[in-house]
Amino acid sequence: MSAAIHNGPMPPVMPTYNRADLAFERGEGAYLYATDGRRYLDFACGIAVTGLGHAHPHLVKALTDQAQKLWHNSNLFRIPGQEKLAKRLTEASFADTVFFGNSGAEAMECGIKVVRKYQAVNGKPERFRLVTFEGAFHGRTLATLAAGGQAKYLEGFGPKVEGFDQVPFGDLKAVKAAIGQATAGILIEPVQGEGGIRPVPPMFLRALRELCDEHGLLLFLDEIQTGMGRTGKLFAHEWSGVTPDVMAIAKAIGGGFPLGACLATAKAASGMTSGTHGSTYGGNPLAMAVGNAVLDVMLADGFLDRVQQSASHLRQQLAMLTERNGDIFEEVRGEGLLLGLKCRPPNTEVNAALRARGLLTAMAGDNVVRLLPPLIVEAAQISEATQIIDSACADLRKQAQRKVG
Ligand SMILES: *Cc1c(COP(=O)(O)O)cnc(C)c1O
């Protein structure tokens, strides 16, 4: 883990990450090619970003075509790509309006402002607090860190931004107890990603919706990781039948081009008038070309059905795999292609063993290894991944025996 003070020479790249000693030159579909020529099956997808795999021809064409024409002109002017993407996102969701930014944390910041402003312009300026959940992750800006509430990320950065009341995951009584005169809304990820791939039961989401309606609060969903097809629906909350008032998306909406968005109902966004929010880059023509191209693919007939089929196939394979390797894995959890293997050995060791065998995965809290295959994953690649995981389990067993012996 991170030391309090950096020892040794300071590298030109600020050492805030714990990186694997591996670099890539090129990607194609579900595969990445390292600078040493080795091929890796990519079940990390840049943390759920490259949902359509690497170098998807439709995305490459959209980006390069736009690059020949116009990159950026700022929100001083109309941006036709924004108008088009916003219209498509609102037609495909609960929302009536969209703000474009460049990242997940920015989409969250916008959402927090939307919720607070809604209460303020509706005669309740004292309502500015959000109820959030333990284990949540909402980004690394000062407000989103406060929303996530993880002590290890907040430490040393001065007073925590005011206005977030954290309750235990899945505890409805605690939510009710946390709602007070200053509460403006409830913020939740439909499946906790960084927190360890913990799905929120549909019943719980429905109960939150009811509480919001009862108390005049807004329901704010963080679908940055769960959205854009990851669970087999365009947005994960669709499985529950609940609709939010505000939603943050990012990651796969740009397929690797930095793009985030805050979606809201007309009612929720009623205070977001000219001058209340802004971004220099947000929704620039390059980003909009890619975002629209991503939607072309994801909204095509049958795309999400295929994601659901791949997801249930992978889930079955992983269920059998965890049974065969009960000494390494405790369980498989998650929704759609947002899956986690709860490990018995440290997840860092499992992650490294998988990488050594050519499978890239991400880690998550609660000692989980996160599997985030591209949504275009094929059955043969699912088999390949399963075989690699089996071999890595055998490697881990040998390592453990060597330690003992
Ligand atoms: C990745 C993520 C974020 C932060 O997104 P950035 O683009 O890194 O700012 C916020 N919430 C969730 C659920 C995420 O997975």
C-alpha cells in the first residue's frame, strides 16, 4: 500500500498508481498486444471502458473522420454531435436532458450539483445532503471522495466536503434513519464496482425510490461502471423497473475516448439554467463522434441480447470453475458481464497469476478479482479465459506448496 512519504527518486510520472510492469502497443477486439509481443486476453477493458473491445472499426472510423473535420470549439457554440447524442440518450432512457463532461467524476460532480440545485430552486435550500453507502466508489475529486467515504482515499486531503451521510450497504433502516431536514437525495451504484462487485437487490432499489418519493428526495444513480450495456441492459437499473431522477455515466460511453455524462429528468434539472455549470472540453466534437458511434453499435438490434447470452454463458462457466477450484475461489458474484471472483488467497496474487497466463483482470474491494470482458466477447474467448483461470489456479497451488515445503 501507499507509504506516507515517497522514498527514492521522484519519477517524472507522479507515482500515484501501483502499476503492473507491462505496456501495450496495440489492441484488437478482446486482445491486447504487449510491447514484448505477448498477447493478452483483456478481461479488464481499461476498467469497463473499452466495452466494444479495442480498435472497433466503427469507432476508429468515427474518430478519424471527425479528426479530419473539427476537434474542438467549446460550448460557446452549438455542437450538433451533442444535440444528437443527448437526443439518443434521452430517447433510450428515463432522462429528458444530458450534460456532457470528460470523466466519471465530472459526471458525478454535475449530478451532485443537479440534486442540490433542484432542492434550492424548489424552496428547500437547506436540503443539500446525500445519503450514500459504505463500500461505494464515486470518483477521486474532493466531493466524489466525500461521497464514497473511504477513509484511505480521504486521508491527508483536508476537511472532507460536507454533505454526505454514509450508511451500511443494503441497510434500509439506516437509510430511513439518515434522512433528515437537510437531505436532498440518495446516491447509489446499482452494482458496487470498486467495492467488490456487490449487486443491490432490485427490492432495495425499489424501496429507495419509494423513500425518495415520500420525502421529496431525488434518486441519483452512479451507472458509470454498470451502464452502457455492461449488465446486458443499456442501464443496470432497467432490471429493477426503477427509474432514477439523475444518473451519471462514463467509462464505456466513450469506448476509450474520455467522455462522461449526467442524465436527468426535466424536473430534476429544473434549476440547471444558463451559467450554473460548464466545462471547456465537455462534449466536444471528437468525443461526440465517438459517443454516437458507440451508441450505433449498442442500440443495434440484438446487441444487448447477445451480451446477455455471453453473460449467462460466462456465469455458468465461472460457477463450475469456482466449484472445481474451491480452494482458490469462494464464489462468483455480479450481474451481466460485471463479474467478480471472491478469492481465498490475496486477490493481488490471483490477479498476477492470471496475468502471467495471459488473462488481464481488475481487482476490487472485499478480496475480489473483477472480470470485465468486452461486451463483444465470443464463446471461444470465454473458453480461453476459463482454461487460463484453471491453469492459474494450478500455478497458485504449486506456489502455496513451495511456500509450505
Ligand atoms: C470509474 C468510476 C467512477 C469514476 O470515474 P472516473 O472516470 O475515474 O472519474 C465513479 N463511479 C464509479 C461507479 C466508477 O466505476
